[in-house]
Amino acid sequence: MPKKTTTKQDFIDAGFPVIDGSTENALLTFLQTHYPQVIQDGEVKLDELKTALGLPIDEKVNGYGLNFIGRNVAKAKYAQETQKVLKINKKQSKNFDTTGNLVLRGDNLDSLKILKNYYGGKIKMIYIDPPYNTDSDNFVYPDKFDKEEAEVLGLANLSDDDMERLEFSFGNKKSHNGWLAFMYPRLRLARELLSKDGVIFISIDDNEQANLKLLCDEVFGEGNFVIQITWRRTDNQSNIGNVARVKEYILCYAKSNSSKFLEKLSLSEKALNEYRYEDVNGKFRRRILLDKTRGRHSYSVTTKSGNALNGPWMISKDAFAKLESENGIYWTSGGDEQPYGKIYLAESTGQIPNDFWGIEFGTNQRGSQEVEELFQNRVFDFPKPTSLLKALLTIGINGNDSFILDFFAGSGTTGQTVMQLNAEDGGNRRFILCQIDEPIEKKHAAYEFCTKHKLPPVISSITIERLNRAGEKIRSGNALHAKTADIGYKVLELTDAPRLEADDDLLVTFIDNESLTAQDRLTNLIFRVGVDDPTLIPEEIVKDSLYRIATRYYIVHSVKLDGEKNRMKLKEALIQGEHIYVDGWTATLNTTLQDMRGKGKDKEKMQIVY
């Protein structure tokens, strides 16, 4: 294992600005700055905080909220820096150099932390279908808790009973405590990724619906709850047991109350059939004007045959006269002459969503059929249908140029739906999918498919292959923009980050991940800095070392900049560049970096990034 000759402290001592993974607690900093009396001896004084907030101090009534075993562990896991980095998988990627879509293979808790640096506050919509079935005793995701983890998270004073309860909660999928502790840090990170006008949709069933509602009230704010959709997930009803369970729920929360109003749905086939009348201005449906129950206006109207027709009317006499002058009245013929208003199809902006979605929005059966059509086999159980995701994307996003995130990607329904919508309307929606490498059981058809096609037998292989097949189907289809839609994706795998380890004698050893290429290190450097779009392909100035995006430069393996020719290129970068970011794990405090760093205000241009 190579030794690290230059440490983070060495760069700091040499006067280099250093960017590392530690994040400032904005709330703590705010309190220390504006309300120093609240923080004493490193602890929050609750009475002082209540006083600052104008709340009563002597509160003898228990508050309302959600409490669960593992809550503090979940908070610590949220705050813990990830020990993972990204490795490019070009073999599984598609259109790597041109696509704006991402697929991250690995634990989504680490993926969300990596994404946050650049995509924080940029995601317009999140959809997730988290694991909520209770058929298995164990979580697939590797969240764990033991004494070693307690030390890493900085949790102290835990008794043996505390440890036993926590270990059970994290290891038992049937434990509500464990499920909540699993979801909490992921939802906290999801909120940080959402844009100010962003929304999140979460599929859930009866097992955790009530708990999830309370958890989301806390994470997103009770006032940011938008809607809970009841979705009929199946068009079949079994006759087994006492009750047939045919529904699930989709919870929707906004990032802020300014975005709590959803967009309208496209008109359903049933609604379109109502526009069965037509005149020179196009198709229209009838609008009731005469209503003896709801009418509030009383006047007389002369029919086409000259008869008098009395109200009560839904609109005023002047409004009726205006419609009549504009050819806006449709009269029925025959003995019962009735006037109706005209609502034209061309003027329709859709229909507002309600909170019950029937089988017209798709079912699990339809989702399974879609996957089987692509794979000629049932390689995934109960995927969500694209029609359901299309409806959610329609009401969740205003416009067609947004980031959409799904960090429980499963079979990849979200990615396929985004590609299909772009092909239909020419949009530039971009998807980010996260899927853990969940092993596939040998008895499942997906295992045979993966081995036959020389793919790792894990769920993420199915995710990626579905995107590939769906994209080709979309490209060969007859959608208006099928030929120009982005059907590509960059596949990035999570792997161990470099680290420093101290032994018993306090000797520090650098543990590198030697599988990381210069391109991998560059990708992680761009993600860590969080300024440039990570899907962009940088210009290579010096092979495997110096790269440029716009006016910013990125350096990996700084030792490769030695030599007069490369030193001149670095000097040029220092003169022209807005900033220069150096991968601290591959940098050494050599004469090239020291001499060419610049002086005065340019000194801050070069920053070391860990």
C-alpha cells in the first residue's frame, strides 16, 4: 500500500485553501452567532432556546410527534460523511459522452450524500417506491448498528439493553422502529436535494403509511403536505382471507408551501369523450346554464322557437347575453329546448388531480406486462406502471426541463417514463436513478437472464438493461421527438474512498483505492466541488492530470505536471482560470504546486479538495 507523503494538514500549513467533506452545521452557526446564550459548554440549553423562541418554559404537557427506537442513530447516520466514492462503468453506460442522465449503483444513503454537493436544491421532483413489504425479516440495505458503529457515530452512554434494542430494530424488517430509522436519514437528504418549488412522491402500503405520514410531517413540515393519493394497484381481486387488499398510497410533500399546488392532469379518455360536439371553433362539451337547484339568477330567456324559458340560471343575464352574441350557446332541439354553454377542447388546460386514482392510471399487472414485453420474461415482481409515473410527472413538474430523482429505482420505471415523455414533447428532463446491488435469488427468472447475458446477478443490472431496451424501443417508435430524445445514461458505481488510518503507534498510513483511474478521480473531484455539472465531459489539457470545464480547472495526479511543458500549461491555467481544484488524495506538496500557485488574490485560486 502506498504511503501518503503529504497530508491535509501539510497543505493547510503551506497556506493552501482546503475543501474537505466536513459540512458546517448552519443552524448551530446561526445560534452561536445570534443567540450565544443557547449554546453553553457544547450543549443546547432548552430553556434558553424556548425563551428565544417566545415559548413557555414550564411546559407540563407532553408534545405531539413521532418517536422511535434508533432516532438518534438515524440522525447520526444522516450527518455522517460518506466513505464511498464513484467509479465509472463505461461498459454498462450508454452514450456516455453526451447523456445528461445518471445511474448510481450502490447504497442510496451514500449516493444521496454524494449527489448533494452539486444537485442540492436542484431536483424538481423525487419519486420513490421504498421497500415496505414485510415478507422478509432482514433489510436488503446494509444499514447496521453495533458497538463499533456506536463509536463511529459518536454515541455514548448506551447500555447493553440499549444496544440490544437497536441491533434488533436495525436487523428486523418487520420492526417499525428499524424501518423509520432506515428512512429518516434518506428523507432528510431528499429534502435537501429538492428545489424550492420541488415535490416528492412516496409510494407506501398500509404497513407503514401512518408512520410515514408522521415522519414526513417532521422532515418536510406538516404545512408542506400536499396530497395523499389512494391508488388501486391491481385490477384483480383475490377471494382469499377476510379482506382483499387492492390499494396503495402515494404521499406527496412540497419543499416549501409556495410549491404546494400541483399541475393539472392531461384529460382522461373518459373526459375527452365528453367533447363530442363541434362547431366552426372546434370540439366542445356542454356546460349547464339552467339549474333549478344551484341556480342563483332569475330572468327569462327566449328559446329558438320563441318560447319563454325561466330560470333559475347559473350565470347572470348580462353574461348569458354576452355568450349568445359570441355564438357561445348550444341549444338542444326538440320539445325540451335547453341552452348550454360551450367549453372548447382547445381551451382546456387539463383537470385538477383528485386523491383517488383508479385502474386507468395503470396497475401492477400493467407494469409487469411492460417489463415482460421488453425482456420476454418476468424479471421483476410488481413494478410500477409507466402510466402512473407519467401522471405523477405531469402534476409534479411545471415545464419539461427538470431533474427527476428516484433513489429506489428498482426496475427503472422512472427512467423509462422520463425518456418517453421527452420523446413525446421534446423536453429535456433528466433522470438520476440510484439502486443498490441487491443480489437476485437463483430461483428467479432475473438470475437466469443476468447469467445468460453475462451481467452481475443484481437488481441494478435489471435497472440498467431496462433503460437500454426501453430507450431503443422509444428511439424506434413514432413519438414526435423520438430521434432526438436522450436515451443514454452514465453508470457510476460506489466503491471505497481513499482514507488515512492511524495504528497503535499513531503512525498514519494512506490506504488508497488503486482501482480508481484518473477519470474516476476527476469525476469524484467534480462531484465534491459541486460547481460544474458532473455529466459534462471536461477538456483534457494534460493527460490524466489537468482538465478544464469553462473557466475552472481540475487537477488529479499533480506529480504528472512536472516538466517544463506541463508546468507552463499549469501556469496558463492559473492566469486564465477562475479556480483550480486539486484532488488532495493524489496531490503532493511538490515544487510545481508550490511555485505555480500564484500570489496575492490569485493565491486562493488553487484549492485542495478531499
